[in-house]
Amino acid sequence: MSEREAVNINYLYQKKKEGEKISWLTAYDYPTASFQEEAGIEMILVGDSGGMTLLGYDSTLPVSMDEMMVMTKAVTRATDKTFVVGDMPYMSYQPGKEEAIKNAGRFMGECGTDAIKLEGGRRMAPTVEAIVDAGIPVIGHIGMTPQSAAQLGGYKSQGRDAQSAKELIEDAKSLEQAGAFAILLEAVPSRVAKMIYDQSDVPIYGIGAGSSVDGQLLIVQDILGLFELFKPRFVKRYANLGEEMVDAFNQYIEEVKSGEFPGEEHCYKIPDEEFREI
Ligand code: KIV
């Protein structure tokens, strides 16, 4: 494990005060989280996006609490200093406060996360307040909220007219008043994100919200080139691991067919005298 400082809520507030941006990525498995820990990524979101990028569902709606638990436990096993956030899946908090507290508690108690995240603004403020009252740190997520895509008319950026921008600002205020210790803005115009940032005392993070926020989140498969079904405008690709995987698989197939693999160095040996005795 790395020697860097452990990330906790005090660290996140200190970095906000100092104007240092926070690096945040998703992860859903042990190896990815280990490499992120080694690299010094400060926050990991075990997002319900893992339902699509890792489990192959065509939306985040089918992802269950049990599936989130498996992915989240793999990530917390790999991390020590990184701040891990569990993402409340669809219908794990919408039915009511009691259910929400119980499921948020499973992330904290059984998985060892540092906080949970849930989608929704004003409508979710009473639920956020109840979870915070139970002693659980909450990040509110507003803007393009995939669990409400049907209501939003699809996966569309939000806050692009005056009315919806005002609503986003109200959402952020309600979440902060409800006790959310940070807010994540997804797919909102940079200028609207800056207005929210300017009016908030809590850290404001963005995924597709421009640079005037306290830190950036991206989905790990998007930056590594491991998810090809769609590519939102805000994604920057840092590697093409999908292509490298296909190249490696093709080379393996060729070498198996041609007999080039396995070579002598991949084979176990038995001494000649032992072999003669068989
Ligand atoms: O599940 C997820 O990865 C998310 C991000 C898209 C914000 O919620």
C-alpha cells in the first residue's frame, strides 16, 4: 500500500480550502482499485454504472443491492488510503427513509465504504437528511441522473435553460441544507456548475460539469477505452486497453494454433532418471 495521506472528509474540505482539485474515478473490481490506489487516485466511486460497464446490463436500473455489495467489497479490499463511495442502486432508497438508511448502512457496515452517493435533488432531501441523521456521510448527485432517465426523456445534459438551471441551483441548496457533505453534478453546463460552486460551502464535484468545481470524476472504462457502446461528450480517453486486449487475444490464438505457445520456458520438467523409471 502507498505511503500517502489517507483521504477522509477533513482532507476533502482542506483541499477545497486550498483550491486543490480532487481526482475521482469509478472502480468495480479488486485489480482496478489496486492500481488506482497505487497511482494515488483520491476517491473511488463504486458506481451502479458497473451494472453496464462490468456486468453488461443495458441500463443501471437492473443493478441490485447484492451486486453492488459484491463489487464494493472487492474495491474496499484493494484500498487503504483511497476514499471509497458506495452508489445506492435503483430502488434501494426511493421506497422510503427506513429502506434508505438500511441499505446505506450495508455499504458502510458490510462493505467498509467511507460514504454513499444517491441521485436526486429537492425530492430526495428528506431521505438525505434521514441517512445523515443515522451518521452516514452522503454525496448528493444531481443533473443528469441515469436512474431517472425515463423521466428526463433520456440520457440528456441538464440545466441548459434558465428554468432548469434554477431548479438545479435549488436542488444543490436543498441537498446542502439536508446535510450532504458534497454534491456531484453530472452533465451540466460549466457556467451553471460555477454558479452552484459559488453558492455552496460543501465541495462540488463534476462529471461533465466543466473545470470550475472542486474535483473531477470519470468512469474508469471510459478513460481506458474498455467501454465502446457510447461515449459522452465529457469523456477523455487516456488509453486504448480494449484494442490492446483484442490484439493480445489474437496473438494468443495464433500462437496456440501454430504451436508457438507454450514454449520450453512455460513447461514443467522431470529429471531424465525419474522419467526412465515411469
Ligand atoms: O454510477 C456511476 O458511475 C455514477 C456516475 C456516472 C456519476 O453515478
